[in-house]
Amino acid sequence: MSGSIVAGILAPHPPHLVYAENPPQNEPRAECGWEVLRWGYERVRKSLAALDYDVLIVHSPHWRTFVGHHFLGVPHFKGLSVDPIFPNLFRYHFDVNVDVELSEAMCEEAKASGLVTKMMRNPAFRLDYGTIASCHLVNPSWSKPIVGVSSNGSYYYYSNEVGQEEQIALGEATRRAVEKTGRRAVLLASNSLSHRHFTTEAEIPEDMSREHVYHHGQYLWDMRVLDLMKQGRSRELVDELPDFIDHAESEVKAGALTWMLAALGFPSYPAEVHAYGTVIGTGNAVVEWNASHEDVRVAASPPVG
Ligand SMILES: [Fe+2]
């Protein structure tokens, strides 16, 4: 059976969103907070519940590697993950299954296309909060196995463009591995958009009177990027990301969004923006590319000729 990528989600990972939800796995307790983004994630959960899929593949900025692209290579991880910046918000007890066969296939495909790769075989490895937060927010029951992919930052020392080319190659290798292994996969790009943030925290973290856009230029960039997504202009979007990175300190520099759009084959159908909001002033959007929407668009198009 030939596999396919059935959806891709821009799934930002601020630990605040997990904190505000009060799941049993997380130690700190919140009163509320960041509802619009959390409601966006609720819509994603409903959308994915209607899809038949086997695995979540997540690319996280906070599993940072500088020698190669690393892939989770142990069937089960259990432990405590603490956000180093916000240990008061995120102390999460994770218990995660990994699709190692798919992970190995992705590693092999990436290696065959000339990328430097490594399987992560340490059973005591502590999963990063980016991987955990994105997977939790999309699928809080953890009912599906995951494949975790690191964010290899080395090629950004040359330029943003070179870094992106590397992530495009990784995305194409990911698609081939999914197809060859017969998986039906959902991809998660675990990153924010603009990333200028506060320097002091409110006494009550969920005090929403402190939460807003802090820089109009950053906001304009976020709206530009979301507009391209909504119009299905994903190839043009990727071409503009090097400027977005420089002008808005964007977390897309970690490569997750570029990797995902390349794996999806640079979709020309409109993405669905489920939510936009700030977390400590950074721009975050929950956005879905659902391959079934492409079928609708194709069916609605008049015949050529
Ligand atoms: Fe982050």
C-alpha cells in the first residue's frame, strides 16, 4: 500500500498553551489564558478526528542539533520535560510511543539524498518541550505514535537561503519515506511566526491584559505570511521566509515550516487559519493544510480545454 501525507499543521509550541489547559501530565495549574489559540487547536482536533491517519511527524525548534538531522529511534520514551525558560509553567510527564520503522526510513531517505543524519538511540533522552507541546495540543490523548525530527541549524551559518534548501531536501525525503512505508501521516511544524517577545513576565502568567502585539512591523509580517497561506501561495511564501526571518526574528528559521511545506509538495490549495494570537508577544498561528481540501478545489475547477 502506498502511503501519503494526509495533512500538515502549523502547530506552535508555547508552553503557556499547555499550562492554560491544565492537563494531568503538567504539574503547574492555571486559571485560564490564551483562549483563542487554544480554541484553534480544538478545531484542529476535530478536523483530525475525521481523518484516518497512523502517525504524527513533528519537527521541533527546541531539539536543536548542529551536526546533522536527528530522528527519534527508541520505541518508547517516558520522563519529565521541563521548559528551561518557563519551569514555572511546563513540567510535563511524558509517555510517548515512536514509530521507529518510519523514523528509520526517513533517516535512510535523507541520508540517500546527501544529508547528514543520525538516529537518536538513547532511551533516557528527555524529549524537548517543542515536540511535546505541539503533539499534546493536536492530540492530547497521545493515541498515535510520533516521529520526532530535530532542527539542524548548521546550514543557517551560510545563509537563510542555504538553511532552507537543506530543510526542503529533508521534507522531500520525509515524503518519500512516508510513501514507501505505506503510512498515512500528519505533519506538525512546531514553530511560532514573529518572535519578538517581552523581557519581563506578568506576576500572574495568564494575565491577558499583558498579552498583545508589541510591534506593528512584526504584526504586519505575520499578516503577510498568513495571507499567502490562505491564498495557497506556499512556494512564494517559502521564497519570502528568509526576509521574514531577518525582519521579524521569526522562529520559522528553525526550518519546521519549510520542511513541512516541501513534504506537502508546496500546496497550491488554501490553508485554513484556525487561530492567530500572541504568547508573550510572539505571533502564533494554528494553520491546517488538509489534502482533502485539494480534492475539493480540483473537483470545483472547470475542465481545461
Ligand atoms: Fe520556541
